[in-house]
Amino acid sequence: MFNVKVSLFARTRELEHSIDKLHDKIIEMTMVFKNAIDIYLQERRSENYRETSKKIKMIEHDSDVLRREIESRLYEQNLIPDMRGNILQLVENLDRVINLFDEVAHKFYIEQPDIPEIYHGELKTLVKQVADCAENMAIASRAFFRDLVTLRDYSKKVYLLEHQSDKTSAKLRKAVFDSDLELARKIQINTFVEEVADVADLAEDCIDALLIFAIKREI
Amino acid sequence: MLTYIFFLSSGLFLGWSLGANDASNIFGTAVGTKMLRFSFAAAIASLFIVLGSVISGQNTADTLNALGGVNTLPAGFAVSLSSALAVLLMLKSGISVSISQAIVGGIVGWNVYTGHQTDMETLVHICASWFFCPVIAAVIAVTIYCAVKKILHHSKLHILWQDWIVRVGMILTTALGGYALGANNMANVVGVFIDSCQFTSFQIGNLYTISGVQVLFLLGGIAACIGVFTYSQRAIKNVGKNLLSFSPMVAWIVILSQSIVLIMFSSVKLEQLLQALNLPSLPAVPVSSTQAVIGAIVGIGVAKGGKGIKWGLVLKLMSGWVASPLIAFLLSYISLSFMENVFRQTVDLTIK
């Protein structure tokens, strides 16, 4: 009986660590992604970019493993029955954000868009806003498990950053279409800008759901 | 002895009703929120109901005897049966009611039928406890709720560990609640048979002697266990889910408050301690676990702003609290009349 209890405690602790690690992966992803875009804008598809891309793939793979682990453990150990569905949805949402980062980075690697230098500054600003938005989403999501007041604070930040990223992407796309570039290049750059901005939109959706779950979680 | 067992059967039926109806208050919220499995919760509650009945069940019986000393077996049978039927009628209509109220209605019915004066002081005491029970439960629940909220806010405990604590708390509270229910409410079930008890005492090894009256309480406890396993799941659906949608933490606070209230109203030692300290004491009176649970739920609901409470359902339940003693009173009066005039049984030994 004692052994069973100890092992249940150990398994709960492992699950707690897995949830924490998934959040760590998002924060790590935001930093590596920012770095990857910086490298791409400077060196295009260099060896350095290839290495950073690999790192992104690795983070995405690790987070997939963690997601599956969390999902199966929640059900195997019959934990948090009233919130289990919500937590599964949350974990799926977090994974979707990580996947989108990976997709965008990979798309840069495959398509190698030729982005004129005059847009680099604005694009870097957008990438920073999007990465910060996702990072704050991860902090808010981590707080959901421990401290609902902190969750609300970081949710506000996510909404603010998403709004800013919307503005930056709109400004950038307008500048691209107002330029003398070929239509094909305009469309390609526009697609990339939209996809980067999509990460912030997804983070915002994640927070919307999270705030609903938090209402349910309040005692 | 066979006649005795036959007449006792209505008491056992009432015991079954107690298990079917009131036991859901102990672990209904825990099962309703899927924190504990029904079979596990029912097993723990059953074990402790039996222990509570045998060890402390007699404390509240004195109050019932003061209200009306039903002194023949056939009369005990009629009073018990009427109360059980009143509870069953209410259960069938989906209202969780109190066996405490039904049995008081039944005893008053005996008093009226046999021409005995009802001890108004005791009746007022009992009725006052019906009012104070949900109020005290609400106060305790709100106090624990605020304290838990504060602790959770400061400790920043992970949701997984909160889940663990609530689960362990629910298991302990189910045991405490079971004991409290047995101690407080079993007098309702077998109290009217104490004066005519025919069981003899026996020893368990060299450790513990069970008196004849305790055997009576043991049988009542076993009947309640059968009620828990066979019928309580229906009542759980009402109390556990309909009244207010709440989290497992709140569910645990509700059952803890209910158990504390039941213990408060069954402990003679606590009564003596409060009296010694010159504080207003709580008499050892059988109170309603349903009222305690509803008092606790409504209290927390009000503390949360009162938005989630289904007041219509609260009123429906409260109407059952008035209806059940009245129905038991009428049924008791009618069945005693049948018992005396049709079956030619003595329903009162007092020489007038």
C-alpha cells in the first residue's frame, strides 16, 4: 500500500515536471526562432541557419513527446477529472503554437524568400513581438496550474503584443505592396509576414481558452 | 423474538432509507465530481456509519425519547414505517429529505394518537436545531472556503497536488461524515425500539462488549449500508450536481462542513464543554445531513456572489423539509389507528 502511494506520488511529480518542461520548450522555441530569423536575414540558407533549423525541429519533436506523455498520464492516473478535458485542450493548443514556429522556420529554409533589406528592421520587430507574445502565453499557461492572478497579468500582455504584431504586420505588408517589387515576390513576402503574425493570433486563441478554463478552476 | 424482528423490520426499512437518502450527502459531491468512485466511497461511508452507530449512536436517542417515548413494538413499527414511507415518497419525487424530520413527525403522530402531551420544550429544541443546522453549516463552509482560498492563493500549489489533497481529504471526510451520520442519525432509525429492545449483550473477544441496544444500532447500521449500495446513487444526482456547479475543492468543503455540523450536534462531550465554558451549547439532537449539505452549498454560493445557485431547486428542497414531517405525522396517525383497531395491537402501555 505504502509503495503504491509512493509510486503514485512519484508519477504525479513526473507529470508535473512534464507539464513544466512543455512550457520550457515553448520559451526555448521563441528564443531559437528569433535567432533563426536573424540568421536567415543575414546569411540566408547558411550552415548556421541549417543548424538552427535542426534545433527548432528537435524542440518540436521533444514537445510532441511531452504532449503525448502528459495526455496519457492524465488519463492513466485518472487525475483532475473535472479539468482533464480542458488541460488536454490546453496542451494541444501549446503544441500547435510550437508546430507553427517550426513550420514557418522550415518554410524559410525551403522557399528562401528574398526579402529586401529595407524590410528587415520591420520584420525583426514583428518576429520579436510574435516571439514575446508566445513567451508570455507560455508563462500565463504555466501560471494556470499554480496561480490564477499571474495568469491574468500575463494574458493582458499577450493581448497587447498580439495587437502590436497585427499593426506591425499590416504596416509591413502595405509597404511591400506599395513597392516596385515583382508581384510574385510581393505575394511571397506577404505570405511569410502573415504566417509569422499567425503565431501571435494562435497564442491569443490559446489565452482566450485558458481564461475560460481559469473561471472553471476558481474554487 | 421472531415477532420482534418482524416489528423491527420497519426500523430497518427506515435504516435503508437513511442509507439511500442521507449517505449521498456524505460522498455525493465527491462521486458527482468524479473524484472518488462510487463503490469505494460507499464502502468507506458504510464502514464508518456502522462504527458511528454502534459507538456513539445512543447520544441523540435520549432527545427523541424525551419527545415521545414510543413504548410498544407495534407502535414503533407504525411510527418507523410511516417515517420511512414519507422519506420514500419524497425521494421518489426527487427531493432529498430529512429522516430526522420524518421521525419527529411520526413520534408527534404517536403522541397525538395516544393522547400524550408532546414535550414542547424538546420539540422547540429540535425545530430550532433544524434552523440552526443549515445556518451553522453555511457559516462553517464559508469560513473554510475563505481560508482555503487564501491558502491556495499564497501557497501557489500545483493543480495536480491540489487534486491529490482534495482526494485524500475526501476519503477522510467520507469516513468522518459516515461516522457522524451513524452517530447523529441512527437514533432516528432504531430510537423508537430502544424501550422494547430484546437483544442481549455479547463480547467481541475480550476487547469490547456490545450491549443489547448497541446490537440494535448495529442492525440499523447494516440496513443503512444496504441503502447506500442499492439506492443512494439516485439521490447523489440531485444533491451533487443540480444545486450548484462546483469544483472538487468546494465539494470537499461542503462534505467537511456537513460532517463537522453533525458531529457538533451529536457530541455530548462538546455540549458539556460548551456549558462548562458558559457558552451557548448545542444539544445532542438528530439533525438533517441534507439540510447541512444544502446550508453549506448555499453558504458558499452566496460567498461566491450567489450567481450559480439554483434558488428554485433550493425552495423545492426546503418545501420537502416542511412536507416530510407533516406526511410522516399523518401516516403515523393513520397507521397507529390501523394497528390498534384492525390488527388489535397495543400501541401504548401507559395506564391513563
